[in-house]
Amino acid sequence: MTTNLGPGELITTPQETLDQTALVKVLAKWMDSAFVIPGTNKTIGLDAIIGLLPVIGDAIGALVSGYIVSTAAKLGVPRVVLARMMLNTAIDTVVGIVPFVGDVFDAAWKANAKNAALLERAVIDPRAAKRSSAGVLVALIGGVLLLTVGGLVGTYYLVRAIIG
């Protein structure tokens, strides 16, 4: 039974937490690794297959991924872990839009499996999940800032060399 204390404050029983985590893991398996590619040890899931349908396939994949993140939020996963899950989903969705290349990326990236693992880790050890997610996000933001500054500095010197 879920007790709603207010906006965004859901408390669940341990059994509900286990049930929801198990459901997310099954859903992630179906979406990311339900089928073995014959002759290989590689797996694909419904996400890569339905992604072949232009627009609608990617929208369905994004909805399922959104459900997984929403479930994590209802279970009280730390915000930084939710941010990392949303980043995984956003990367999967944005790259997945690209015809064919996006479908190959979907088969390799496996955002739902990553998010299910993050959820499970956050349920078992919220502090460790929070720490590792914060580290990933800080590194990503730092990388983007370095690329941005590097691009601006490079552009400055390029323009300066052209103008002479």
C-alpha cells in the first residue's frame, strides 16, 4: 500500500519496493535484451525493433523509459540518480531518432537496463548510488564545459588567424 504524504512524497512498503523493482527489471529486459542475435552472444530488445518504426517506435520507447524513471521517482530514488536516469533516457531517445544508426545505438546503449540497475542500486544502497551518479554528472558537465571553452578559444584563434 502506498501512502501519499504530499506532492512528490511517496512512501512505499518494502514489498511494494521489491515488486516495483522486479517489474522494472523485467520491463528493461524486454526492452533491451530479450532476444539473442543468432550466431552471436549479443542481445537486442523491443526498443531496437520498434525503433524501426519512424516516429511512433521512438515515442513508444521513450514512454516505456519514462515509466521506469517515474517508478524510480515514486520509490524515492535520490534526485541525482533520477537525473542520471533521465540523461540515459534522453541520450537513447535523441540518438534513437536517427534512422538506422539510432536503432543500432539502441541495441548497444540499453538505457532501460542501465536505469533498472541504477534503480536497484538506489534501493539497496542509496548513498552509493547518489555518489556514483553525482560523479558521472559532474564529469559530464565538466566535459561539456571543457568542450565549450575549447571551442570558443579555438574559434577565437581561428578568427584571429583569418583576420590576421
